[in-house]
Amino acid sequence: MSTTGNLLVEIGTEEIPARMLDRGASDLQSLIQEALVAQGLPPVEGRFFHSPRRLAVYLTGIPVRQEDREEVVYGPGVKIAFDENGELTKAAIGFAKGQGVDPSQLMRLNGPKGEVVGIITKVTGRQTVDVLKEILPAAIEKLTFPKAMRWASGTGPFARPVHWLVAIFNNDVIPFTFCGIESDRLTRGHRFLAPDVVAVPSADQWEQILATHHVMVRPEQRRAAIDQALADTAKKLGCTFIAEEALKSEVANLVEEPHFVIGSFDPDFLKLPREVLISAMASHQRYFAMEDQEGHLLPKFGVVSNNLATDMNVVVQGYERVLAARLYDARFFWDQDLKTGIEEMAKRLPQRLFLKGAGDMAEKTARVTALVKSLAEHAGLDETIKADAIRAAQLCKADLMSHLVGEFPELQGQMGMYFARAAGESEAVALAIAEHYLPRFAQDSLPTSHPGALLALADRIDSIVACFRVGAIPTGSKDPLGLRRQAIGVLKLLANQGYKRITLKQLFDIAEVDAKLQSELEGFFRDRFHGILSQEHGVPADFANALLDIQGQGRPADVITMALALRDFAQKTEGFTDFLDNVFKRVANILKQADEKVAGWRQAALEQGLLEADLDQKFVTEVEKELDATRKQALAAFNAAVESGDYEALLTALYSFRDPLARFFGSGRDGVPVLIEADEQKRLMRLALLHHVFVLFNWYADFTKISTR
């Protein structure tokens, strides 16, 4: 007889939104596995499944019975448990009664806090089936969704109403109730193609049974079928499908068995802007737009159906009617918006609130326009670029008042470009209006034009500053206005779009940020910048912290370059991080101790001119002379590297201190005394020397934050 078994849990529901399936099924698996492990029944392997009408988990290698075990319960310490005569006290007797045992069964045990009295109970392992009927409902009840619902007389909450529940361990049904449904071995096939109830004899037969009833329970299998259908059809028709990965994944979660068909629409609709047609098909109907080999849209579309009707032409006609209705609306809105014109739309912006306490969209437009003027001057852009960016700023939010953007909000900016062209604005202005929403997400492209990038930068910094001023600050996982994403966009625009002269500090000054708000913004941007360095550029977290502590308010382009140089130098230079951790940190520690124990040393050194970088001090010992000579050489190389931006050479100059510093500190009594030096002048000169070394390092980064541990 096998000592392990397989568990299947399936929750059958009405259609769950596609966006909730992956997370819901994954969380269900985690909850059940954690519950099993807590009971000493860890599975060997497991995976989740889902389709629009079900979430399921299949776990293998689960022991059929818990192992026998001993449970130890600690009671009071022996000093409390026994009196001076060695007899049990009331505290010990009360503990025994509370545990349901005779006081004579108490034992002396070594507890976490010393010797105590306690009991050791032998617990006989239970059958897994008995354990499962207790832990499964408890685990499933912990499952949460972004939006849940109740139904009937308050049953729930769950993503959608539950209609069946399958729970089988090997061949045995695990009896329990969830959302008013009793578990069984009865599942359901495809809603249209195999709607009857189907019995599942055993856990390991479930997937195959559903496959024969037109349900692909593996999401990757449905996705692969869709990819293959798109590829085969494109090859057959000599066309290309506009099929983003996110759309294909979403469609795979809308069907239980994909069936691919081709539909068409009136070619006259091709007069509409390309983006309107694609959005109407993809975003609103989940259709795949088609284009020819030259990239021109075709009056056709592909669609994945969840049904295989006797006459699929009838199904296709239904898809075509739905799309036609939406395209008729789009064409009407397009014609009306062209009659209105972008100038008139801009005049209506006072009707649209930007944010309570931060004004309407007309006021935001005015702020953005002013920021564009100041940024253009700081960036040293020519008058043509400046004029185009200012004009684009005046019109960039106008399309929010259009009918088309009201119907297709994802097209804001794109529609503004078309309306600007129709009004006779320059191509530079039109393009800037479209590009000022870039980047929309982490890996999105950046604006290609200077006016577009300038406007994108101004729009984002205005939104962030305005939101912080009225207290609309992201907290935890909540960021409804996308300020974190906008801050990342600001950093990338500053680093990549020709504005390398502008620092974050200058950006805050241009936005007229006060000291308190600037402090909040510095921390906010620092966190975003840390993510860019560590996640996108592979810079170790401690390196990023060390650099941002010093350079965080500098030029983002420089910070990224410096971070990459530091990362690469540390990787190829053996012993660099050990030098920082074991040698250089002694410099920082000695200076810190001096500030605490040698009162007024910095003022005394300043008065004697010992803190001037070009000072030529007269040291006596050879070790001091060597370190000072290294400092002078490193300073010259350092200054040249800073001027040229050759950060590898700069780091090489810093690393040249390794041996001189090691000899200066020595291995014990043979080192140069600093804090314990009896001669005050010598001590002052040595502290000043270490100060000069520290300043060189601290210009680049706070190297004390870097560790080999």
C-alpha cells in the first residue's frame, strides 16, 4: 500500500475576471501547501490550474498519515514549581490540571528560559483524510481577491458565485462545505460544448477527464494554442496580427478551449486614426487587429471564441456586429471632435478637475507651461525647441475634453496629436503632445523629440509636486495616481533625454518646492532611484545606498554612470570590497571617534590651514610621508577623472590608497598612533591627513555602507 497520495481541489464558479485567475490560483496553492506543511504533511510537488470557471490545485506525494510525534508543553520554572521542601506548589498543580494530567506526571525539562516543569505527550498521527477536511475549508476561506462579491442570502465572499466543489485525496472525497456548497467528486465540462456533470474517480484523472470535455485547465496550454493559431493564420493569409503579449495572455484567460476565427469590417472605417481602430478591437473587444506586409491595417480581425458552433459564420457575424457598432460611434465622435477643434477643447479645460486642492486641468496646463519655459532655459535648448515645447504644453491636455478620449481614455495624447495636425500645428508640436505621456510603464519607450521629452518631464514633476502638496502621497501598496511610476519616468528622462545638466535639486527649485516638501520628495525619489539601479542595472543594494547617500540629488545620468563604474570596478578588482570593509572604514571610524573625544580638533585644523587640499605638510615618519604622497597623486588623478567623467580612473586613484593605508594603520602596535598620540600637533596633522583621504572617497560615495558581509 502506498504511503503517499495526491490531492485535487477544484472550486467551480461563474466566470472569474481574467485578471484575477493567475493570482487567485497561485494563492490557493500556497494556502493549501502551507496548511499541509503546518500539519506535518508536506507535498513533494504541486501546481495550480485555472480557467474562467474554475480554480484548482493538484498536489502530489502527500503522506497518507501523519507521523507519531511528541509534544512538549513547558510550565513554570522549577523555582516557582517547588517550594523549599521540594513539594509541588499551587502554580505547578494548577498547570497540571490545566493540561488535564495528574501533577505526578510533571517532569523537569530544560526550557527556552532555563529549567522548568512540563509534560511530554505522545501524539498519534492522524489519517490525512481526516486532517484535510479540517484544514481545506480554513485555507480556502483565507483566499482573497482585488474585488469579491456575495450572492444569494449573503453567501461568500468570493470572486464569483461558487457552484461546485471537488476535493479528492487519491480516490476519496474530502467532505467539507464552502460557500454553502458541499464537496464532491462532480465537476463540470465546457459551458457550451460539454455542460453536463462529470464524475472524477481519482485526483490524478481530473485533468484528462476535463480535456475530453473541452476544458484546457492549463493556462499555458491555452496560450500556446492561441499563439499557434495566430502564426498559422498569418502564414496562410500573408498578414501580421497586432497581438501584444498582455492581450494574448488575457484572451487565454477568457476561454476554456480556444477556437480562432476571422471577421471583417467596412473598409470605410480605415479612414479613422489607426490607434482608434486598434484600441476598439484590442482594448474593448479583445480582438486581434491585422495588417499587411507594409504595415497598413486591414479591414479584418482575428478573435478567439470560447465556442465551436455548428455554423461558426453565425458566431463571426455576432463579433462583426459588436465591432461595427463601436466603430460607428468612434467615427461619429471623430467627426464631432474635428469640428470642435483642439483650441476650443483647450478652452474647456476649466471644466475638468485635476485634483482636489490642486486645481483644474487649465491650471495644471498653466503650471506645466511655466515649468517647460524654465526647464528649457536650464537645459540650454534652442529657441525653436523651446517654442515648440511651450505650444505643445498649452495644448497637451486639450484632448481630454474630446468625445473620442472620453470613449477611449487610453488614447489621450495620441488623439491630441491628430487634433493638433488637423488644426495646422507643426509636426513637432503634434508629436510632443503624443509623446508627453511616455514612458507609461517601466520598460516603455522614451520620447524621441526634445519638445516631447521636455513636456513629459514638466508634466510629471508638476503632478508629483502638486499631489505631495495636497497630501495625496503613495502609502504602502496604494498609489492610485501612479506617482511612483511618474517619478521613475522623471529619473529616466533626466538620465537619457539630453537634460544631463539638470540635477534633481535644480528640478525641485524650478518647481518652487519649499524645504519641508523637498525633504519628502528627496526620500521619495531616492527609493525610486534605488530600484532603477538595483533592478534594472544590477547594482548591488549596498552600492546603490552608498552612492545615493552622496549623489542622490545630483544629475541622474552621472549617478547611473558612477554606479555602473563602481559595480564593474568592484567585480574585476580583487580585494576592493575587502579594502573598503577592513581598511578604509578605519579612517571613518577614527575620524568619528576624534569628533567625539578630541574636542575642537576640526576648528584647530581649520585655523592652521591643515584642511586645505593643496597644503604641503611636513611629516616625519616614512609611512606618513608615503600616505601624504599617495594623497597628492590621487588628488591630481581624481581631479582629472572628475573633469573627464572617467570614473574607472577615479576609482583606481582611490584604490591606490590600499597599501599606504594598510601600512599607516599597521597590524597592531607597529601602526602610526593617531588618537593616542601624546603630541597634540602630530595628532592634529594626522587627523587632518585622514580627513583629506576621507573627503576624496566621500565625494564619490559613502563607502562605509559597502560591506563584504
